[in-house]
Amino acid sequence: MKLSHGQAVGLMVLVAFMWSTAGVVARQLEQAEAFEINFWRSVFTLLSLLVILPLWQGRAIWGRMRSAGWVLWASGVCWSVMFTAFMVALALTSVANVLIMLAAGPLLTALFARFLIGHQLPARTWMAILVAAVGIAWMFARQLGEGSWVGSAVAFAVPVAGALNWTMVQRSAQQGHNIDLVPAVMVGALISSATTLPLAWPLQASLHDVALLAGLGLGQLAIPCVLAVVCARVLSAPEVSLLALLEVLFGILLAWVGAGEVPQSYVLQGGALVMGALVANEWLGWRARAGHYKIQTLAAEAQASAPSAKSPTHER
């Protein structure tokens, strides 16, 4: 699948919207509770990818998964933590609270990469991490007073696991071992469904709930994860990060309109700090890279247009 830049941007917006549907759908469930919700969503994600991956990448995908070694399974464990913590957190706190915690993921990834694999961080990223930390601390402080901090703590496990996952994948790539993240998502769905089944038993979800969770497995995880990989082949990493932030805005709006869940003021205040810090960091980084590229281009053009030095033979 070959996309133009504009098509990739539009598709990434669609991906963010598909990701954002989990909260409002979870609020429509009748009987299923936290662990059972996660179990069914993970099962249907697994089944969907078992069909999609061979159609997309051919039968060779199974051989590549076997040769990927332990890193694929370690990445799968991280995905399983993200799946489980996300759905459990939705059962404990508001959609807005969960999604804003997820938005801290890119900054946590930068922080982990600094201390675990030695990546140097510019001053703007350190400042963004500090501002985001203030926003998260503000939300936690208000929730401690209300006794509702557990859901936020569970939700925070999602960006922590995500940051560990991306850092591990980056380190593996530095060592010459590239990990395909879509099969890792499938492994994560397998681990997540297997580990939460005992906690979800006996299964009590109605057919209505199972149908909705099947839609989440296919339309909120399996398909958008594949599409995000396709978009990442065209878009730069900062563009993907910024467009993925639309999940937070879409998710809060959908929960507000579709489930009547109005975000509390302190969640919006802390979220504004987190989102603002992330957007500012990505935008300043994009400007810095664009300026560096422009300088390199101008230098190359100047060098190409400069008159070549004549040899003594030519002068005579």
C-alpha cells in the first residue's frame, strides 16, 4: 500500500478516531466487568490479527516471528500490560482521565531512552517532561483528596509499559534486530487473554456486550494498529505522535456526547499541561529539524554552484 503524504495524514486521523472509541463503547456495556471486558477484547484482537497478518504479510510472517526471539515476546508482554491496564482503568475512572495519562507516553519514552539506552535529550524535552509531570501531579493530588486515585494509577501503567516497549524495540534495532510491532500486538493479545481469563471467570457478558467487544477487538485495535504501521512508512515520527494525540480529543468528545461523561475541571487543567507540553516539544523539534535540513540544503546548493578550481594546464 503506497500512500501520498496527504493520504497518510488523513488515514492517521482515522486511526486516532478508531483508537478513541474504546471509552464510549465501554460505557455501553450491560454486564461485562473490567477483566472480562479485557478478555473479550483481547480474544477478538487475537482472532482478527490471525486473519489479517497472513493476508497482509504472507505466510512468511510465522517464520519471521519464530526468528524474532525473546524480544518479540517481551514486547508482547508490554502490549498485554497496556491492554489490561487500559480496560481496567476505564472501569475505575473517567475516559478523559485515562486518555490524558496515555498522552504522557511519548515524554516517558524519551525519559526512558535517556537513562536506559543513553539517548541525549534537548532542553525543550526536559522542560516538556517537567511541565507534563506537574500536570499529572496536579490530577493525582486532587484525586487523592477524593479517594479516586486508583484508576489513574492503573492508567499510568499504560504509558510506562509503552515507554519500556518502545525503548526495548529501539535498543533491539540498534543491535541489528528489527521487531515488527504488529505481530507483537498479536502476542500481547494472546498473553492478555490468557492471563485475564481466570480473573474474568465465570464469563457473564451478554451477547450485546460480546458483540461490542468484538467490534473493539477488530475496529479499535487490530485494524488501526495495522494502518498505523502503514502510515509510519510515510509520515515522520513527530507527525505520527502529534496526529495520535487526536485520540485524546476524540475520546473525551465521544464519551461526553455518547455517554454523558463530562470531564472534571482538574482533569482538563492537568490535561492541558500534559498536552501542551507534548505539542510544544514536538513542534519545536520539527522546527529544529526543518531548520537544520534547510541549512544543509543551502550549503549543498552553494557548493554545487561554486566555480570549480582550474588546473594549471587549463590556465595555460
